[in-house]
Amino acid sequence: MEKYRIIGIRHKDGTPRTDGRYPERIGRICEEPEARFGLPMTINYIAKTDCTDYRGYSLRTSCVMDIGKNEHRIQIETMNSIYEFERVKES
């Protein structure tokens, strides 16, 4: 299973999301995000930023509008936010 770290969550205008629990989500480790155009995205967490276990918790976003993916990063734009993920290198 590929693991990803949330490295950024921004408003649609590019400014960082500092409202609510968004800042707490930065740095969390998750499974590869389940994103399909026109449907909400599900982020299944694996660990918190401090590496404590966080399995069994997830986040459901607004509907996905765009998906960008390369070898190491994923960027997903929802109706309300832009999420950025970076693949975690296994050691």
C-alpha cells in the first residue's frame, strides 16, 4: 500500500487553509486518496503528524473537480479546496 503525507491544503485562490481543523491535517499520513471526478474524496488516515496511529479515521471532502498526479505527488482540487499529497518513501 502506498502511503502519502498531506503537504498542503489551500483555498481555491491559492491561500493556505488556516480555518477549522485544516492546519491539524497538514503532515498526516494517509492511504492513497480515493478521488473520482464529481464525487467526494475520501482520505483514510494512517498516522497523525507525530506518527501516532490514526487508523480508522477518515476525511470526506466536497466533490472532486480536478486530479493531477505524477510519480511522487498528487494534487486534488475539490469544490472548496486544493489538497496536495507527497508519497512517503519507505525506509
